[in-house]
Amino acid sequence: MSNHAPNTGPMRASRRCGAKTRDRGPCRAPALRGKRRCRMHGGAPGSGGQRGNHNARRHGRFTGEAIAERKQIEALLDEARKVLRGMK
């Protein structure tokens, strides 16, 4: 057991990151010196994502064509359900 008092004052007084976490609360990690965010949320050099959203169009699920196709399938299923209800 040590006899010295821990020097946590500067750490506790430092500014917090405040980025929104997965649980929708603020990040409680200390912000980097001269930055507003911690090392995990973009404060460190080279951290963070690429410029632009390069992953948004990769799968094509939300293209106009895919949305129209899903609507058409849903309409066909609705029609089939109506026919089946009428047969009872």
C-alpha cells in the first residue's frame, strides 16, 4: 500500500469528450489537449472516418430501383392476402 495521495485533480478537472455513445449518453473520456474530442472519437491525428460517405451505396438496398421493387412485391403480397381472405 502506498503512502502518497493520488494526484487525480488535473485528470478530474479536464474537459470531457462529450461525443454521443452507443447508449446515447455522452462519452466521459477526457478530451485531448487543444481538441474537443477524445482519442477514440476523432481527437487523435488519423482517427475518424474517411471524408465523404463511401460505404452508403455499397449494398444498393436504398436505391430507387430497389425501393420500387420492394413496393411492387408488397402490393403483390397484399393482393394475394385479399384473394385468400375471399376464399374463406
